[in-house]
Amino acid sequence: MENIRVLVAKPGLDGHDRGAKIIARSFRDAGFEVIYTGLRQTPEEIVEAALQEDANVVALSLLSGAHNTLFPKIVKMLHAAGMNDVLVIGGGVIPEEDIPGLKAAGVAAIFTPGTPTAEPIAFIKNFFADK
């Protein structure tokens, strides 16, 4: 698939966006079209932006600890909006024990601190390789 559109979003009250900016830049450098929503986005704002931008991927970044609430809510809202084919990935300070539940809720992959940026890039490219 050409022109993979990735929406990078910071849900909730998390005020730290260095990692999200690094990943957004890495995605852009990898050839993805990147839309960065900025800090403190509500799930509704993220889903609306994904719809408006015709995103193929929603990449959520969270450090505040609200991932178990916000990530699944965003996945449900994307599905309710008819965006069932959007790849949702997450990153940030997320305990290993929370990852299986997030995946069960529809988050395709979680990338924790220290993950080389090449890993989520490869994950996205592999996901869309046959599409």
C-alpha cells in the first residue's frame, strides 16, 4: 500500500510528547504520511481526526497510566465510526502485564520505552504489505 497515513495521538492528560514527536518524525522519514494531533486529545477528537484524515493507522502514545481505559475506548469508537480496518498501535510507559489485555481490546501492538523506531515502522509496513 502506498501513502500509509498515520495519525499519531496523545490521549488524555499526558503532557509529555517527546516520544510521540520522535516516532512521528521517524514515521515521516520512513515514507508514511503523518498527522500529529498534539497533546491532551480526547478519544472523540482522536477518532474525529482519524475520520477526517482518512488514517490507515492510529498510533497512540501515553505515559499517564490511563492506557487500559483510553486505548480500548478509542478502538471501540473507531469501530463504531466504521473504521474497522484501521490499524491501532500503542506506545509509552505501559507495564508488560497490561499488554495482553490491550491486545485483546484491539490494539495490534504495544511498543514500550527503548524500542527502536525501526520496530513499529516494520510492523506497519508488514501489516500493509499485502494490501
